[in-house]
Amino acid sequence: MSAHPTVPVDVAAAERFRETRWRRPGSATAWLAAPGILLGIVFVAIPVILVVVYSFMSKAPGGVGVAGPANLESWQKLLFEEDFSGTFAFNGQYLEVLWRSVWVAALTTVLAIVIAVPTAVWIATRRPRVRTLLVLAVTIPFWTNTLIRTYAWMILLNDQGIVNSGIGALGLSPLPLYPSQFATVIGLVYVFVPFMILPIYTSAAKFDFRLAEAAYDLGATRWRVVTRVLLPSLRSGILAGSLLVFVPALGAFIQPMLLGGAKVDFIGTVIQRQFKESMNWPFGAAISVALLILTLLALLGFAFAAKRVSAQGEKVSLL
């Protein structure tokens, strides 16, 4: 006989609990969302509204702040340049900066995927205890300030740095690695690749590797297994990681400013210069709103891609 008495189960009470208002979707009180709504209004909505309003104002006579009345001067400056006679001519300078930022952000995302996919799959195939340690190792860079890590790359890539010293030891001429756009991409990939590894690892940890073994048994080559079996199962993680990398890389300014040496303008460095050096807050706000619109378009693109992935249901094709 058991030492513990059996507790009777009240089936009716359990059923009533399942039907309680806390269990029905949309039935909980709206006050539960009040803290999140308040934070969203104070730290997201109000700042965005202020930036949008500033973009339609004029530079203050004293050089700091904005002044009325509302106008489209800052928005015109994005695409047109006014000469001394008052004639407007098309100026594609800022469109070029915007395109350069998009291209570098896309390149950063692709390189992060190339690094993250094999890394995440390798981590997912380790023993549970080892996996935990490896995931912890991926997050270690987050423990250090981004600015310090960027300065570390400046030391590594300069003319007397470790990289060029190694190249010189091989009898080769040092490479102009810093400052350069190459150094900017290296810094961006280094900073954001953990954001790609973690969501891909989450998908890889759920992958049934017996499917890969079955594909091998059916005569599939290694490349066919990777492209037809493994990668389709990682699509949701790759998509989430791409979103986490592309959007912040698009507006980054620390890496372009420090590793690029401010020789080549990016959208983030232009915005920072308008607010800090030129004190042209309306024009800086207009560029910020343009970047916000571009980011929203990117988010819509990722959302559409995520919807397609969800509709396909993570189907695995064996060919």
C-alpha cells in the first residue's frame, strides 16, 4: 500500500478551469498589456513622431534645433541640389549612399549566412552538454562593448597590425586593409554573425538527421542532401537571422566610421554627421525617416518570405 494517500481528481473543476476567461483567446483584461503599450508609446512612438516632424522643419538660426514653418526643404535636398541662381538639379549623392548601405548590409547578411549555417549545424550535432557550452561561447562577444571590439579590429587590420605583420613575415607586401570598406564589412560580419548563428542553431537542433541518412541511402550526393534536405529545414532560422542582421547593419555607423575611416559615406554616418557636426537636424531627420521607410520595406519583404516558408510547411524534398 502506498504511503501517500490518493488525491481525488475533480473532473468538473478541471473542466471549469479550462473554460475560465484566462484560457479563452482575447478574453484577458487589456490592462495586462498596459506596461508594454506605455513603453511603446514613450520609447518608440513619440521619438518616431518627433523625427518625422523635425524632417519637415527648417534649421534653427542659432544652429541648434529646428524652426518653423513646415516645409519640404530637407526632403528636396535628398534628391535635388540648389545652385546660386535658385535652380534645382538632380543630385544622386544620397541615393548612392543609400544604395551603398543596402549593398553592404546585404553582403554582411550573406557572409553571416555562409559562416553561420555550418557552425550552427556542427553545434547541433554535438552532445547536449557540449552544445550548451558552444552556444554560450557564441554569446561571449555580447559580454564586451561593441566599441571595444571594433577598436580591436582596428588594431588587427592596421599597417602594423597582426594581419599585415603575418603577411610581411611571408615576404609579401602589406595590404591596405584599414581603413577601407573591406574592414567595414569584416567588422559588421563579426558583430552581427552571432545573431545569425543562434536562430539557425534553433532550427538545426530540431532537424531530424535521420532524413539526411535516408537521402544518402537513396543515392543522393552530399551537395544534394545539403541543398534539398538540410537547407529547406533551416529556412525559418535563416530568415529570422537575416532579419536580425540586415536591419541593424543597414543603419550601423560605428563600424563604417571607425573601420572605414569615414572615407566612404554610409547612411548611418551621414545621419550622425548631420546631427552632431553640421547641426542640421531637419536634414538628418529626413534621412532617418527615409532609412525608416527602407527598413519597413525590408521588414515587409522578410514577412512575405516568412509567410511563404510557413505556407510550405517546411516540406523536405528528396530527389
